[in-house]
Amino acid sequence: MEPVESKNLKIGEQGSLSRLKDNISVKSALGIIAAIVGAILVYYLLSAITVEHGSASDPKILSQAGRGLAAIFIAALILWFTEAIPIGITSLLMIVLPPLLKVVTSISDAAVGYTSSVVFFVIGAYCIAFAVVQSGTGQRFALWLFTRSGTNSKRAVLSSMVGTATISALVSDVPACAIFMALILPILTKIEARPGSSNLGKAMMMGIPIAALIGGVATPAGSSINILGINLLQKAAGIDVTFLQWMAIGVPMVVVLIPFAWWVLIRVYPPEVESIGDISEFKAELKSMGSLKDKEKKVIAILSILFVLWILGTWVKQLNVATVSICGAIVMFFPGINLLTWREVEEFIGWETVLMIGSVISLGLMATDTGLSTWLVKNTLGGITGWNIVLLVASISAFTVILHLPLPIAPTINAVLIPAMVVLARDAGINPAIFALPVAFTASCAFLLPLDAVPLVTYSKGYYRMFDMLIPGLLISAVWVIIMTTLMLTIGPVVGFR
């Protein structure tokens, strides 16, 4: 017979679980209701300016298909943001609704985004990221960096940011965050940095995701958001952006923004301690790893080859970023290489992200086909085409930054804005890349509030609150806009964007 206390405990646990399930059910129900109401409101509020698709050239007129797509966009954003239903299921819903609302004629047209190379790049990127983490390559690099940064707390913040940005330039942002967060947490615990009150904890835990987002724009391979932006620009304007062209803008951005972001963080949140304590544990752990293992050597060799092939893709079109990344991922499964097994990788891959990317691409293409992109830009930004080019690019970059607050889903920002920027640029008689690339880059500038998936990695640990990121985020975002504008108008023409 069980003790009474044990029975009461189990009853209490069951009651807590029941309440938790009830809260989740209420949240889901509210999210679904909000999505339905939002979609209906948008659909009927736009009804006064709806005509048959393609029958009018008036920029104030939106087609019926465009109105339906606007409603679908609103529903998608609410459902993705609230997670009222799983993200992947919302993504599948976004290919079912368009034919039902007569936005497209068939589900095949609605699902066209899933044939994009971007979807397969995301899968390949997850494989490469897993190899970097699982082989210990990322951990070795992080330990090596910390053993050389010394015990000074400010230098430790800088080291963690430089390391995160470096890894994020070649693999996705979230694994880069996870690697350095795993090393930082024991340090903060050892020096008794209290979550929510420790300035060092705030600087460290905000610095890691900010550095990941900044470092991710160094190369096209640094984020699926980059590849999505390049893909949407190619489809909307027929303009190809090569690996080196992107790096010509991305690398200088990282070189300037990382030290500036570090400076802002330690000024806004000056560390309460000068030293992070003894780093002998890091040295001991690095020593215990021994010399480079075979797996690490293989990962480094494959990454090096991939980087060379990505650069060669500037001249050999077949060697585009997606193709090379997918080939690199495949090689990691080969006999004799044996870096990955499918059973391990399928659990690591973010299938919800894969599904979201596919549906976002589809929605972006439909926005162009239905005229929604044209209508949106001509009724919001159409009046700025006569402005000075510097003000234009700066305004577009700033608008993209601000859009992260109501729309904290970077792939959707690309899908909504890039086709619209192509229309705006053509109306202004400007190369579409000059308007679209600032959007593609600035889609990663998501640190006004920790709403994006990348800052949420460290936010969950409780070392900083929602609005703690606002002041440093505003300062870094302002400088991002200035640098983006400067580089786009100085280096852009040099690399072919005239």
C-alpha cells in the first residue's frame, strides 16, 4: 500500500498537468479564433477596392485573389506567432487555403515553393550544423577561444560574440548560439551571476544571439534567410547574387557591427565583476579533448572544400550555394566518411522550419502573381521613389528593422517585402538589387526584442527580460541601417549592383 503523501503528490501532479493542458488549450483556441477573425476582417476591409484579377491598372485597386492572399497571410502570421497549432501544420494549411479561396487554381500551384532549392539547402544546412556540433569541432573552437581571452569579463563577452559570429557565418544561427551558451552557463553559475539582475549575464546572453544574427550575414551560407532572399530576388527580378558579391557587403558589416555591438552591450550593461574567475577548467577540458579527432579533421576538410566551391560559384553557375551545401551534406553520409547517420540527423533537422520555408516561398510567389506585392508597395512606399537614393535605401532598411516587431518571422519579411521592393525599384528606374538586398540582409536584424527564434535560445534561461534588449537593440539596429546603406551604395556598384 502506497503512503498517503505519495498519493497526494500524484494527485497534485495530475492536477497541475490538467491545469497546464487547460491553459494550452485556451491559448490555442484564442490563437485560432484570432487568426480567423483577423483573416475575415482583412478580407472584407479590402472588399471595397476589389475587382477581377488583372482588370485594372489603378494602384489603389487590389484583385480578389490578392485580397484572399492578404487574408491568408494574416492568418499565417497569427498562427505562426501564437503557435496555436504546430508551426509545421500551419505551413501545410497555407498550401491548402489558396486553392480553397481561389487565389490559385490548384494545390500544385500553392505548393510550388517546396520545389525550391532553398528548401533542400535548409536540410543540407541542418546536416552540416549537426556534423559541426556532433564531431566536437564547434566545442573545440569555442574552448580554444576562451582559453586565449583570459579572465577579464569584458573580453569574455567579446570572445563569445566573435566565436558565435564566426561559426554562424558557415552554419545556422541556432547551433552557433547553443555551442557558446553551453560554455557560458557554467561560468555564470560559478561566479553566482543571478538571472535577471546580473549585468554580465545580460551582456553574455544577449551578446550570443546578437552575434549569431550579425555573423549569419557574412556569407550566403550563414542563414537560410540569406538564401531565401537571394532566391526571391532571382525569381522576381532575374538577378543572380553570387557568393562573393554577398560577402563583399556581408563581411564588412560583420567586421564593423560585432565590435560595436560588444561596445554597446558592455556600456548599457557594464559587468559587475572584472574577472570570470579561473579558466583552468576550460584549459583542462580542451586538453582532455586531445589532438584533432578523425571526425573533426573530416568536418574541417569538408567545410574548407565547401567554402572554396562556394567562392568558385561566382564564376561557375552550377556551383551555387544550395547545390554545394547539399553535396557537402550528402558526402558526410558516405562510407569511409561516416560523419552522419540518417537516424541521428532526422531528429536534429527542424522539419517545422523546412515546412515553413516552403510555404513562405509559395506565399511570396503568389504575392507577385496576384498583384498583392505591387498593391502593397504602391500604397505604402510608392510616394518615396522621388527621394534621394541614400534616403531610399536607409528608409527601406529601417522599415525592415521595425517590421520585426509586428512580424517577428524573418522568412515572411523576405517573402512580403522583396517582391514589393523589385516593383518599387523598377518604378524608380533603379536596379532592383539595390532595394531588395537591404531587405535580405536586414531580415536578420532581429534584436529589438527577443521575439525571433535565435534570441529565444538564450532568453529562455532568464538572464534578461523582454525589454532589456530594446536599448542596445535600437542602437545596434540604427548603426546596422547606416552601414547597410553605406555599403550598398559604395561597394554595391563595384560588385555589379549599379
